[in-house]
Amino acid sequence: MLALLEANQVQIQRKLHLIPAVAVDAPVSVFKELAKSNWVKRIWHNAPVQACLNQKIFCMGGRKVQELGYTGKGVVVAVLDTGIFPHEDLTTPGNRILAWHDLIQHQDSPYDDNGHGTHVAGIIAGNGVNSAGEYKGMAPEARLVGIKVLDKNGAGRISDVIAGIEW
């Protein structure tokens, strides 16, 4: 398989160890040849992925669950998105962003150049400190791991998302 890629001067964009796979850009003719190989199980289009801030999410029963004492305490949630800005609802009184990994711009500190990831993180674990509890997330005591897999336009590739899961 690698010989075919090299013969056609196709570069591997990303190695995905979890599934195992590689992401490449190649002419259709190369994919047709790859499909004949016993080493190739499937060929998937490395489709674009896009964040959508305007999608409505209906969370039913969230407050009832919190009233029963389930607040996300002891739970860690990974957010694979456009990043996480260290918003007060996620960092006050203590920072609940435990870890950060940026697969897009490789920055060391959490940021969100789009806003969608921070929005998602707030829905999950915002504690509402900035709104006196009015805009509290579903699990306000949960901790977060931010993994940036989408760019400032909310776009990326499936291989970026898989690499984020692998991390």
C-alpha cells in the first residue's frame, strides 16, 4: 500500500493509530488501485466537519438530575471542538480545564478562535458563576479536557477528530 502511495507521490497527511488508518489526498485512480489491495478494508472520504452555533439543543430533565444530586462531580469530559476559552464559568472558583491539546495551531494554552467549543463546554460544565447561576451547564462540577480539532471557521477533517480521540 505504501509503495503505491509513494509511486504516485501521495503524501500521508495523518496517521491514525486507533483504527488503524491514514489520511491522504490522492487522485481517484490511486483510490481505485488501493481498493484492490488486501491490506485495505475500507476507503472513506475525509469529509469536512463543521461546528454549528445556531443549532438548538434541547436538554430534557437536566435540572431534575441536578436536584437529585448529580452535578458532574468526579467526571471528566473531553470536548473535541474549536477549543475552549478559559471563561469564568469554567475557571472560577477553580480552573476545571484539566488538560489541553491543539491539533490545529499547536498552541500550548487553551483558546477558542470560533466560540463553538466554549459554548459546548459551557453547556456541559459551565457553573453559571458569571450569571449568578442562571446559565448553568448540565454538569456544573465536571472537569474538562479541551482538544482543538476544528479551526477558526469551525472546520476540520474527520482525521483531525480521530487524532483528537487518540490523544
